[in-house]
Amino acid sequence: MEETPSEIIGIFVGVALMFLVPFFLLADRNDDISQLVVSNATAKFTDNIIKTGTLTSEDYINYINELQSSGNVYTVDIELKILDKNYAQRYTTDGYTDDNGTHKGELGPNHYYSIYTTQIEDKLSNAEGGNNKIVLKEGDIISVLAKNNSMTLSQSIKNIYYTITGDDLHIIAASGSGIIAINGAT
């Protein structure tokens, strides 16, 4: 009779372990699957732009839909660094004067200007003549970052367990970047 309270506690601990541990593992597994979906979608999206030299509204919409298929809400940040059309054409003031008195300067560095997500979305949605694409040149740089905005079950459980706000938790995210390898078709 004296062991009854400890047996009851033991039964509750056993039941908790039998049901809660698999539940926690399943929640983590769902986050792992979401991470895989986001990583693959971001890599595929970025690689396609690098290989074709174009960013189309159809590709962008398909990318967003593929992210949302994981059941989470994502923030997508895209940055295009466009190589200046007159890149490396400017001469530096350094250099030398040859025997004829002509100044021989050195070619200057490449110059980039950036276009960000909202500008890209505007260009893709407001294109005239149904030409819903951004044509890139060889040497342009693309950078894509997708981050989870919604709280997943696994993150909620970890918040309860660690009693923290969630800012320091693992967030489902993926990034991809590269230099455009080919001039895009117009």
C-alpha cells in the first residue's frame, strides 16, 4: 500500500514518455521536411535564374507556391545586383603618361546597383505587353533568402520547454545566390 503513490507517478511518467516523446519527434520531423522543401525550392529557383539569365513572373509564383506547400508562411527577400552597363569602362586617375603624352589609366572596378524584392515584384507584375520577366546579363548577381514567419508546432513546443520568446529558436530558412552565367533572352 505504501508504494501506491510512487506506482501511480511511475505510470504517469511512462504514459507521458510513450505519447509525448513521439509527438515531439514528429513535430521536429515536420520542421525537417519543411526545411528540405524550402532548401530545394530555393536552390532550384536560384539555379534556374543563373542558368537562363531571366527571372519570370511564372517562375516566381511557382517558387512562392512551392514554399507555401510546406504549410508555413515565408518572407522572401530577393536582391539583384545589376552590373553597370558601362562597367570597367571608366579609367582611374592613376596611371602614367606614355611617350606621346597620352594619359594611360587603368580600368576602374565594376559597379553594381541593387534591385530589391518589392521593386522586382513591381517589375514582374507591371510589365507592358505581357513581357513579365526581368532579363539579366552575364555577371549580374542574384541573392535569395526565404525565412519562416509562422510558428511551427516544434517551435511552440520548444518555447514551452525552454520558456523563451522564440527569437533564438531555429527558424526554417534557406538562401541561394550566384552570378548569372549567361545573358538572358529578351
